[in-house]
Amino acid sequence: MPELTQPHLSSLPRSEAERTRIAAITAPPASFDKAEPFEANPAGAATVRARSTTDAFSQPSGNIDFERELEFKVGNGLFKKLWISAPASTLASDGLGPLYNARSCQRCHLKDGRGHPPEGPQDDSVSMFLRLSIPAPPDEPMSEIEAFLLSAGAAAPRTRPDPVYGGQLQDFATAGHPAEYRLAVRYEHFEVALSDGEVAHLRRPSYSAEDLGYGPLAAGAMLSPRVAPPMIGLGLLEAIPAEDILALADPEDTDGDGISGRAQVVWSFEHRRPMLGRFGWKAGSPTIREQSASAFAGDIGISSPVFPDPWGECTARQQACRTAPHGDGDTRGTEIDAEGLDLVTFYSRNLAVPARRDVDNPEVLRGKKMFHATGCAACHRPKFVTHRLRDQPEQSFQLIWPMTDLLLHDMGEGLADHRPEGRASGREWRTAPLWGIGMTEQVNGHTQFLHDGRARSLLEAVLWHGGEAQAARDAVVALPKSDRAALIRYLESL
């Protein structure tokens, strides 16, 4: 795979001496009798104290200065802003839809945290939706990224958006337009036997797109549920050098450890080049700015300089949607202009990670030992050091503990959505960062995890791991009950 640089970051090169220092400080722990240096601050100097309120994920970087904090607050206002349909007297806020999943970013990323699946027939799915694609016709020309991957020897399954519904199903619409669908979720419940007589209760979901507003889905349609992920620490994930992530990839499992992480490679619509994918459940976006612009287009129907179509995700076969009034053409140009998009990006980049709790607690340290002993740390890599960045002091040269390698891993048939995305197969998912995961219930009022919220506890989330993680999952099942409880206690401290 050719080198995948980060053209959007103004970074300084590392010296050999610096590389040696970084290798030493990011090495696995030698013992578990006490916390490692700086472990209580998972975001380095950007870490903030752990608050006991629902605003724990909504704080600016701990090392942000006063002037840049003002930019953060303006970006927060745009993140929470409720968009309205056009035409409207409030020109700066119109352009919603016509098809959409939510009226604001905050409606999906509740309190900047984690979304959840619908909790009954009366609950809408505003923080969850279905992605959609169909197999690409074999005679259809390759896209730029498909041609690049083929030339690099990394060809991936080719897919295309549904010709009518596009790449994402929207369950709301402005007046006069039918919504695309209603998300229906059904669960099958089953038990899993653990050591020491313990039993876990899991639920297996099935999803369907019902009440379709524009006719049937195309033949071969592939659906994938997605819950809105938490927003904290994104700027630090973006600041990890691409070379450090690529160094962890082992697609052929040459070291024989059963872990064969692969780098996601996507086409950047902003930089017009292949880039390393980092954001999203299958790492489908390369940068925070592009991820934000994609969410504005697909989730809210708002155009931006990156995705300028004023009708959002409406396809050519949804002509009434495309010809409806839109919010472009005034002084903004697009419905959110470059300045607004930059402010939302800055806000998303600087949502702070709270400090760890109880890092020296004996049970937490014992759980940390189990985390490494069972193999969880093979994919949930604890530590990185970010780039030295000229214009992003908050993210520059920080020792961070995100607990992810940002690579794609085969997670087994149990979690498979059977929908390829970029290089990711229908069984592969990006390793989810774990920082802040223990505060989910405090911030969002629930403990529903994984890409579709099927797991109702951290233990359930572990038990759904398969594929490359099967050995680690089985090791957790076999642990003495007290060690398994310590492992969960460790995860709750993150």
C-alpha cells in the first residue's frame, strides 16, 4: 500500500531520537501493580477533569486558550442549531432536507455522546439509521478510489448507492415529501454460559426498512445499522501519524498472532486523493471536516463546500426532492458555508476526553492486567503520541490513550452486516476507541454499545466479539468470575 499522508495537517517531522522516546513510552506495560505515568490523563494536556454531570463529554480541550475557546463555543452553537426548511425568513438556518434523519448534529450525538436504537414502537430512531448499498454492476466503470486500490493490489468489493434511495435511508422529510422509510428492529434473545456458573443474556437484532416511501429497494440491497458514536477525542485521533497506524497493520497475519488488522483507504472529496480512513464505524471518512460535511449532507440535507448539492442525498430518481426549494444561493453560497463548517470542525476536534477515574484502584489494575492477558490490547491499542502540529496546539505532541488501532478487523459472523464499505468487508469493523466508555450511562442514560447498540452492557459487548477477537472473547468467558468482574471494572474506569 503506498504511503498515505495527511495533507490537511501542518506537521513537523520526527527525529530518530524522538522516535526512540515515543517507542519507549508507548510500549506495553511491564507490570500492573501501579498505574503508568500519565495514565490518568488519556488525552494528555487536552484532558479535562471528569465531571459528574451529563455535560462530561461537552467540554473544550483542557489546554485550549481563551480566544480559541470562543471559537469552540460558536462551533457548539452551530452543532446544536436546529435547521428549518426553505424558503424561510431566517436565511442563515434554512435548507433542511427535504429528506433527513435529524434537524441538528446534537440530535444524533446526544450530549456529544452515544446514540441508541429505538426502544419501542413510539420511539423514533433519531440517533440511528440504516446505511444502504447494492453490488456494483460488473461492467460499470471503476471509481477513482477503486482504481487506486486495484493498482495497489488491495482491491475491495465494489458497491454503489441504491439508485432510488441513495447510500443512507432518511426517516424524516419536510412538508409535502414522504419520508424514505421507518426503521424496525426485532430481537432474538439467547443465553451464553460463562465460567463459575455465570450466565449472560444477549439479544440478536434484525433490521428492516418498512413503510418505504419511494417503492421497493433495489435487488441485492444491503442494509447496515449505525448508532451515532461519541464525539470526544476526535481531534487527537486525527493527529495520530498515519505511519504509526499503518505500522500496526498486518493483513496477512505474518506474526501469527491471529490479528490481521487492515488499513481502510478512502477517497477524500476535499483533497482529491486516497487517504487513510479513520472516522465512522468502518473508518469511511479520512478527516473530521469531511466527516462533518458528509453528516450535514446525509443526516440533515445541508450542503457545504465539500458536498455542495443543495438537496442533500436525494437521488436523480427523487426529482420532487431535487427540485424543491433549497437554502443555497444566498450570501452563504452553500447552506452551511466554509466558515460555518470550519467552526463545527473545530468544535468536533476539541471535544475533550475526561480524566480516568480510579487508575490506582487495585481491582482496576487487576482488570487492566486481564485486558492485556486476554488479548484485548492487541486491537484496542492503548497509547499513541500525536504529530507536532504548527496550528493545532491542543492536539500537538500529546501522549494519548484512545484504546484503538483505528484499523479494520474481522469481527466474525455474529457482528457481520454483510455490507462492504471501501476496503472493509461485510465482517470488518474499525476498532472502536474506548476512552470515556465508562461514562456512557452518566452522559446518555443508557449502556448500549457496539455499532447498533445491541449490547446492553460492557460484558455483552465483549461477548459479541468474534473473528479475530474470538480468542480474546473466549479467554474472557473462561476467566474466573472475579477476574471477569475486574476486567469490566477496568473498562468502567476508562
